[in-house]
Amino acid sequence: MSVPHDPSDRELREARWTAYALGQLARRYYAGGRVMNAAVLHETFQTLLGPAKEMQEKYLPQIRQEARTLDMGRVMAMVRGG
């Protein structure tokens, strides 16, 4: 069992970017008739990089605050739909 730790700024940025990018990639996958290839991946990455960096700058203070006060019980309730 791992010991919980406070996420670093880098970890927070990576988690936020990853979640956003995967959501956008899924949207393009379904909108494109469920076709995925290297070209779609590359194009998606390139078009999302700029906006993702802007979002990171805008929301990083909120992400940091939320990470400091994260309650795993609340997270699990959200995952379960509560």
C-alpha cells in the first residue's frame, strides 16, 4: 500500500492536461465514426496544446487548493454518482 502524499505542481498539471486531452480525443473518436490512427492523435495533440496551456494557467490555483483539501470519501461518492 502506498503512502498518500501531496501532489506536486507538476503532477497536478499533468493530471489536468491528461484528463482534458483524453476527453477531447474521445469526442473526436466518436465524432469521426470511431476511427483512430496516428494522424488523428497527432492533430488532436497539436490543436489542444495551446488551449490546454492557457487552461492550466487559469485554473492552477483552484486545482492546488482542491488538492490540498481533497477528501477521498467525497471523491468516492462522486465516482459512485452521489
